[in-house]
Amino acid sequence: MTDVVRVERRRYHDSVTLMRAGAAAAEAPDVEAVIAAMATPLNRGLLAGAGFPEPDAGPDDMVIAVRAATGAAAEAAVAAVEAALAARPRTAATGARVPPHTVEAAASAAPDASVVLVSVPGPHAYVEAAAALRSGRHVMVFSDGVDLDAEVALKQEAAARGRLVMGPDCGTVILAGVGLGFANVVVPGPVGIVAASGTGAQQLCGLLDGAGIGVRHVIGVGGRDLSAAVGGRSALAALAALDADPDVGVIALVSKPPAPEVAAAVAEAAAACATPVVMALVGPGRPTVTDAAAEVAAALGTSFAEPAAWPVPPPPAGVHGPLLGLFSGGTNCVEALALVEERLGPVCSNVHHDPERRTPPDSPPTGAHVLLDLGDDELTAGRPHPMIDPAAVAERARAAADAGRTGVVLLDVVLGHGSHADPAAVVAPAVDAATAAGAAAVVALVGTAGDPQGLDRQATALAEAGASVYRSNARAAGHAARLLAGSAP
């Protein structure tokens, strides 16, 4: 086995670009591991934890680390990372590959741009986002790991300047049909979405797409915006902005359960809007995102057909064993958790609202129903998010099949820009292994007909591997619960 560690001094790429480049190179023959990252203290620690020598490098330096069977394979993987980075699109204004070095310079070079996207290591995001606000722009903070006090300060500054902060940890934004981050391809329409949940917004976009309803804007506000500490500052500003847009006919707000006092403030603001507002606050005892999509359709005076599904027959011998849910979307996991507990009783999860039912993702209790959010920040530090590389989902599903102790494997597969180019190709073999071991497999397929992965093609591949596929995450979770309760058709 050969290790190669290359340091590129003062060369920056954002974390998503580096992770995608590393994931692409890892698919090459004879390659065991690839890490492409900026040399932050966290990432240097991850390199050491993976068995690579810790490089003599700092946060402004890029590191490519490869472990492969041969030196030639390792060098080929390094070359593949470089090729992926070189393939980034040129800027439309100058054709140059090297972007401006400061936010102020970028704003000056693009005076018509109204939004700055910040994707730098979390501790540095405040400085860049504040510079974007000072330049008179709205800002989308893709970065996670931003200090809570910094988030509050940014949103206070934005309010004083009449601007909007989307994030931090904002993964999905669509503005007038243009997607930023992990975004689905939507047709133009009358719906505006305020989202404290990226995958929740993507699920809603997919369900509306299936009903023939288009989306105009998705304004992500970050997962902490509706906490007591942040007070819903961006959500309230986004509601007001969408209410003022004459092309928005219905507003939907998607979130995991907010702090009670913030929920009350948001509900009061929603009631004051001239535009109808549908609340999709996912959690125990609350309506699902699918219910919210139907309510949006009703507010528009449009029918809402049952979301598409590609079911397969249950195992002939029935289902024996607990449920294992593996999610790349936190809101999908929380929604499934509420539905499954309602039908089957206690479930363990790394995102459970009850601390006594919260379980570490790497040591779930044997024999219990377990639902895991594999996209949780603790599991994606320095590693590709499972939407970028679903290998972590597939590996856990396959391990469960090999152990033979799982009755139903429940997964979500999220499509759209930023996600893996062909997630079914990665997930389907694990589905096949699970069904071959006697388990049932159920997949929530989140996406739109226009997504580059091909919604129907993904559904067909997963169904052919043996999974029952649903466009509705709620319907997928319900089907998994019915299988375990013995009442599935």
C-alpha cells in the first residue's frame, strides 16, 4: 500500500468542491482512500486519524492525501483530483480561472450581483459574510461550524442594512429559479419557501413538482434560525420579502420544531401576511411535509394527487427484525422518526428529541428500531456529505444485511445539483444485499423530474434492486412501519 500526501501552498477551494473532487478520485481502481481538504486543524486531525502523516501546512494550504495499492494508482488519483478541480467553470465576466481574492473585490467586479455565497471554514465565515453585508449584498452562508454569537451578530447587522442572511449552514437556496448549493431543478411557479431545513425544502419542491406546481424562491435561513437564541430573525425577514413579491401566491415555511416562543412569533407574522402561509414544522404530532404540499395545492386551488410510488412485493417469508433507517436529510429523519414511533413505539436516533432515546450513530442498541441522520454535522466534519457521496449509507445498509439482524432498511436518496451524479448506482447494490438477506428495503426518493440524475431512472434502478420507492418521505416511512406491523399489502 502506498500513501501520497501533497501540499499546495496558499491554494484555496471550498469544501464542497474539494469533497466532490476527492469522491470522484476515490472511485478509481486500486484506490483505498482520498482526502482533499484545506489544512485546517480539524482536517489535519482527520488526516492523522486516517493514518496519513500530519502535513506541515496551515488553513490557507490545500492538501491531497491518497492511499492506493500502488504508487502509480496513487499518482493517478492525485491527478484525478487535480483534473476535477481544473474542470471548474470559468467566470462569465472574465473567463479567468482565478476568482477575486476578497469579497469587496468580487462585489466591485460584479456590481449587478445581489447575493454573495460564503463557503469557507466556519471560524472564518463571519468576516466574509460581514464584508458581503457591508458591500450591500444579501449573503448565503453555506459554511457550518459558525459560532452562535456570530450568527446573531450577522443577522442583526443584516436587519440594520435591510439585507438578508441565509444561514449559516444553509445548504439550499433557489432565487427566481436559480439554485445555489444543493438545489433541485424547479419549474417556475407561484410558491415561495422559507426553509430552516435544506432537505425539507427539497422534499417539498419534489412533492410540488410531482403535483405540477412550480416554485419561485426557496430562502434557506439555517437550521438554528428558529432557535430561542437566534429568534427567527432571518425567517421573519424572508416571510416579509416573499409576502412583498407579487409573483408569490403561497408561502410555505419548512422547519424541524422551533422554540415555542419563536414559533409563536413566526405564526403571528404569518397571520399578518397578505399572502397565504402554510406551516410545515415537522415533528411529533405535527403534519408531514406531504401534508404541507397538499395544503399548498389547496391554497392555490389545485388538486394534489397521491405522490408517485414504485412498490415491490414484501418478502415472501414476511419481515423479521427491527427497522434501520439511514438518512442523508435531517428533516427526513425527524419526520420518519415521528411517524415510526407513532406506529411501532420507541425508536433510537442520533437526532431524537428525547435525550433518553438519543443514541450514538456508531453504537446503536442491538435489536432496537434505529433511525440515523448520517448528514449530521458531527458525521460530516471533513468528510463528504452523504448527498455528495452516498457510500456511507450503502456501507451501513450492506453491513446490516450481512449481520442478518434487520427486518426493514429505510433510506432516503436526494437528487439535484450538488448531489451525487448517480446515487442509485451506489445504493442499489446495498439494497440488493439487504433483500437477498431477507430484509425489506424502502427508499424515499427526493427530487424533481428536471434533476440531472433522472428521477424515473433512479426510481427504476432502485426498484429493480428490490426497494419499494416513494417520492414522499412520509409515505416511505409509513410503508416501512406497516411492513414491520405486518399490515403492508
